[in-house]
Amino acid sequence: MIVRTIDDAKVVDWGNGLSRRFLLAGDGLGYSITDTIVTAGTKSRLQYRNHLEACYCIEGAGEVVDLEGNSFPLTPGTLYALDKNDAHYLIASPEADLRLVCVFSPALHGDERHSLDEPEFSHY
């Protein structure tokens, strides 16, 4: 059995906020669970080429925008899943940080972070 508190989670500055990584590849479960803060007012160009990801909004507000320009509002109680390694924009509202609980499959190793200054979508 694995039991961790938020104080035990590995904290990584992922590029536009903090990712508290509760479960990682080394735990042997095959997936990761993170508690991720997206800094208010930020816009991130993201794509997970090696992972599928699902995110559940628990605090704040924002939106996820696909490459066709479709915008999906994020508020507490909303889940989105990137089931095709979808490139997307993750945007936090300017009023408050956006907080997401995220599941990655396969699991993250732990130190992954985004390079948001690159001309292409940041990926890992």
C-alpha cells in the first residue's frame, strides 16, 4: 500500500505552475497522479506525445483549447481527457490559479517539465 500526503509529494515547477506528483513510474502502478497548479493568467502550448492524460478541475477556472480553436471551459467538477496525444492550449483565468488533479499513463518518471519558450508545442 502507498500512502502519501501533499507534503510527501515530489514538487516540480512544470513551466507555468507547480506539479505535486503523488505517484510516479518508480511506484510500479503504470500511471501517475498529480495535483497541478496552473498559474493565473498563463497560457501553455502543450502536447503529451508519450502519455495519455486526464485532468479533473478542483479549483479555479480556465479553458482548454484544441487546434481547431474549440474552447472548453474548465471549472470545478469538469474533466478533460487527452486521449489522442492531442496538442492543446491550457489557459488559466487571470483571476486565480487553476488547480487540476491529473492522471498520466504511462507514469511520469518525476522530473519532467515543459519548455514553453520553444516554437513548437511543449512535450514529454
